[in-house]
Amino acid sequence: MGRLEGKVAVITGAASGIGRGTVDLFVKEGAKVIAADIQDDKGARMLEEHGEALRYIRCDVTSEADVKAAIDLATSAFGKLDCIFNNAGTASMGESSESVTAETFDAVMHLHVRAAMFGIKHAAPIMRAQGGGSIISTASIAGLQLGYGPYLYSVAKAAIKHMTTIAAGELGPSNIRVNCICPGFIATPIFARAIGLATQVADQTVQGVAEVAKHAQPIPKAGMPSDIAEAALFLASDGSSFVTGQALTVDGGMTLGRPVGQSSAFEPLIKAMGLDPASLQP
């Protein structure tokens, strides 16, 4: 307990999934948190639960002004900024290298790459002035290897990984550490939202996803938001003071290879939602 005592963090995509799990853990460990999201109803519930330890701000991360406002709120409400977790994002499905459009490219890259870039841009000067800090972004195993995500999503997550490397080298002399986390199959609503289900409906699929996820990788348990939150906690804490430029893979061993006889890592999930895997091919 208390591994983030006295620290202040900004978390984007904070109202659900990995973001919500990280908010809960950071507050438990003593941090003050700016929770940034566009799901205002869930933001209100977080305020009720965490009280003075949390501030919620409506933040569309595709807007640079919104990202800056969330970071500025950390300093105005709590006096400093020790960590930013660029976590907001969602999956997409259907596009291929031949079907991609300028519109879909811009949407995916703005939500993931550009949002993380502006998080780094506006957090770095504050952290430099106060003597250091930790910048964390959510990448994905889809950005590491073929076969773990759709085309543009995979490209975006690979870009975040490389942006992490570049920023770590640039900001390291100012004692600012920059790392990313590469989740594997984590039980969140992201998969259901990717196929177009409404948020409330998608939220109800998490239990089913968790059941399927037990069998998706060598470690026989579902990957949960709390697993990624623990990785973010390590990277935000002083325990990782000599760690920078890393892509921390948290996937239960999924990238070691697919279980024998399984044609697709996500095929059981697709079937569990009552869909034909072939129908989702581009």
C-alpha cells in the first residue's frame, strides 16, 4: 500500500476497462488522479466512489486542447504532475491494406497515436520543471507481432511503441521516464465495441469475454484490467526509477504462440459473442 503516496496522475480513457482499473488501483495506492474520459455518467460514479482523491474531466483525446486541459487540471487541482497514462483508445475491425481510407486512417491514428503524442507534449514541460516524472502509454501486442489485431489498430500501436522509444531517449536527461504497456487478451468491452455494439451492451459482454480469455494463452486465466493496472503502477512508481524506453508485454504468454489446434487467437471470443469468424473477415 502507498506506492504512489503523494503522487499525481492523469489517466485518459479512465472510465472503463483498463483505465478504470488503473484509476482504482492508483487511488488505493495513495495517488491523486485526474480521470479523463467522455463517459460522463461513469465519471460521476468515480467521483462518488473516490471523493477528494479524484477529479473528473470530460476529455476527447482527439482534441489537443482537451488533452492539455486534463494535464493543466492536475497542476491546478493538485499542484503537480508525476505521471500521465495515455490509455484512451478502442479497437476497429474490417479494414485491410487494400480497403483502408483516409477517413479511417485519421480516426484511428488521432485516437491512439496523436492523443499519446499530445499527452507527451504537454506533460513533459511540467515534469521537466519539477525534476522528473513518468509517462506511460497503452500499446498492444498487436503492435509487436502479426495476427493480434486489425490493420490500422496494429499500425497505430506499433507507432506508439516506437514513439515511446524516441521520447524516452529525448526526455531521459530530464529524469522523465517514458514507457508503454502491451496488453494481450484483456477482458474489457473493447472487443464488443469494435464490432459496433453500443456501450451499455458492450459492457455486458465482459464476463463472457473473461470466460473465453482463460483459454487464449498459456497462463490459464483471463487477463483483467487489474493486470494492466499493476504494470502501470510499477511504471508510475519509484520502483521503476531506472526503467525507460520499454514496451512491457502483459499477455499471459500469448505472444509465445497460439495454443495447439487454435487457428486464431480471437476466434473463441468471436464465437462466444454468437458470431461467425468468417463474417468478420475484410
